[in-house]
Amino acid sequence: MKIDIMTLFPDAVDAMLHESILGRAEKKGILDIQSVQIRDFTENRQMQVDDYPYGGGWGCVMMAQPLKSCLEHLIAAAPDKRRRVIYMSPQGKPFTQADARRLRDEYDHLILVCGHYEGVDERFIEACVDEEISLGDFVLTGGEIAAMAVCDAVCRLVPGVLSDEACYTGESHWDGLLEYPQYTRPEVWEGRAVPKALLTGNHADVERWRRREQLRRTRERRADLFEKFTPRTKEDAVLLRELEKERTRTPLTEPVLCRAAVEEDVPRIMEIVAQAKKLLASRKIDQWQSDDYPVAETFLEDIACDRCYVLTHAGVIGAFFVLSTEHESNYDAITDGKWSSEEPYAVVHRCAVEKAFRGMGLSDLIFEEAERLTREMGRSWLRVDTHKRNKNMQNLLRRHGFRYRGNVLVTERPGHDPRRLAFEKRLKTPKGMQA
């Protein structure tokens, strides 16, 4: 790709475009970027490039002759190129990522004309310019900044300039969306943590999180782009539905607290169980579909053993979960895989969110609190099993860094498929808790 920039300030242009990534690409011969001094093509002793406008007015206008002579020189030096002459103008078409791709694909020689003062003689534009490009609805003192922006945007798409095509295909505007947020070390900075999905090591989960954030960020910041976006995959459609549910949820007005359950909580827990049974049945998940499980006595026993917890908002129970450190004999017979370690572990059992609190992040809080409690118990491993049809739970587990380890069988009950998918997660020990 050859790019010539016609300018009155070549030193300013060169200072940027011959450095960093573009500079290295030039040394490899992938790019040929030159800035050309328009004054060198004047026909007067004073090297004058501008004059007062006909009809009067403020400022001066760049003359057509030196511009035309400069352009002819550049064309003569590269006569066989697929060429495009572009004038950088606030009156031009707003430049987009699609334009950058078009210019890369359709041409191998771009000549970018930088105006100054009050612009250039219109006759030069009519006679010599193929298109006018603008960076947006604002005015600069000259076209150099715009030309450098266009040059950079086009050149970084040229094969070989960046190390891999993936370096730019996921960026803002590539497919009509803004880019996802980026993070680097440390994991926690001034109390702000890197999103959990990026720490799992699961590439599918990372890609899903990034795509979701692209959709969310575009919807929040660029409604004009979001309105034009059409889902390209089933996953896009699913993510859009998730975001719509998130948008319409009622915000929680107070912090959600976690505490050990007490006997007085059991009636409320059983209300949530009844709601969960209906939800599972509607999704054709044959779990909790018998009348004898789980029942109040199940949770009374959990409470007596100090393994049942509730999440409350403004004093109202919004979710519950059971966290056990007892050895699970069913887990010893895992098939189609194996556990990563024989170290002591904790297990999440019997968890659900009250209907009115669904979509408010309490499912995430269940596992965040379960991890916290497991660490406090001195355990480094957290396990959980879930029904093969329960895709929502499987996605939740993967989002929190759990990994599928194989299949287990749980106690068989009427109306209850005993087969389960087994997941585990190794918990990081906070520095302050290390021995």
C-alpha cells in the first residue's frame, strides 16, 4: 500500500506516521508512506500557496496550481497504481471503518490532500479529487490530523502490518459494534477487580463475555449503531435477550446480605422451592419434580448442620443455597472423566432464587458467597453437580470458572433423573489468608 500525503507541514506528519507499527511495516516494505511539501510546486518566487478569496471574506484559500502540479508529480511517479485522490474536508462524507476496509481493498495508492487556511480552490476539487472525507462534524486548522487518521486506519488493515487479522477483527466498528473492555495486571486495582469470566481460562466463556460486552457497550453508548445491528448468530440473539432482561430488571436499592439460615426461614425457603419446581418443569427438567424432595425436613436438617444459607435484600429472603463439607460418596464413582484433586472440598447443593429477584444477579451472588465461605472453611475446591438439561446453571457455572469433570449419579427418586454433570473449581486463596 502506497500513501502520499500532500501537506504544508510534512515534518509534523512524518513524526507520527514513521513510528511504531506503521514504521516497522515500512521497514519491511509492506507500506510506503510519504509526505510531500506542496510549496515545492509553486511557480512564484515567494513560494506562495494561497491568496485572498474572490468575493471577499476572512482568511486565504489555497491555490489550484501548486496543488495540481504536486498531484501530477505523484501520479507520474506511480503511474500503474489503482489510485484514489481524497481531499480531507469537513464537508466530506464521515469516515468509517467500512471506508477504511474499502480503501484497503479497492486501491493500492491513496493520495490524501490536506487543506489549510480557508480551504482550497473549488476548481481543484472538481477537476482532480475523487472523494472528500471528514472525521466528523467539526473543523480543524488543517487536514493533516484527518489525513494521519485515515492513513493509520487503512494501513493497519493491510496484511502483515499487524501480526494477525484477529488483531483488528474484534475491534470497535469492525462488525458494527464497539469493542469489549480490556484489562491487564494487576487483577485488582484500587478495589476494582477484573471480571471473573476473564480469569476462568475457558476460551468459550471469555469469547461469550466479550461478545456480550460488545452488545451492551454499543447499546449504551451508540444507539445509532445498535439500531442498525442485526444478530448474525443464535448466540447473538440469546445475548440480546439476556441484555434486554437485564435492562428491564428493577435495580436493588440496598446491598444483598448473606447469612446462615434459621428455622423461621423454612416457610419462605419452601415458597422459593415451589417456584423453582414450576420453572424446572416449564423447561422440561425432571429435577425436584417429586413431592418428597426437597421438603421442609430437608432444610431443617441442613440448618441443624449449619450448611444452609440465605441471601436477603432489605430483610427479605431472595435466594438460598446449601454448602456442605461432607464427603459425597456419589462423587467417588465419577465416570467419563475424573476430579482434579483428592483434597477436601465443599459442595453446593439445593439452591434457588425467588421469582421476584430473578435477573438481579442473585445467582451470581450465590456462587460468590459459596466461594467466600469455602475459603473460610479452609478448602480450596468447590464442587457442584447439575442436571444435563439445566443449561442456565451450566452457563452460570462456566461463567464463574467451574470446569466440567465428568458424570455422577445422585440418589434416585420418582420423577427424578439421577444423572448429573459434575463441575469443580479450584479457589484462589487471598494473599492475606496464606500461611
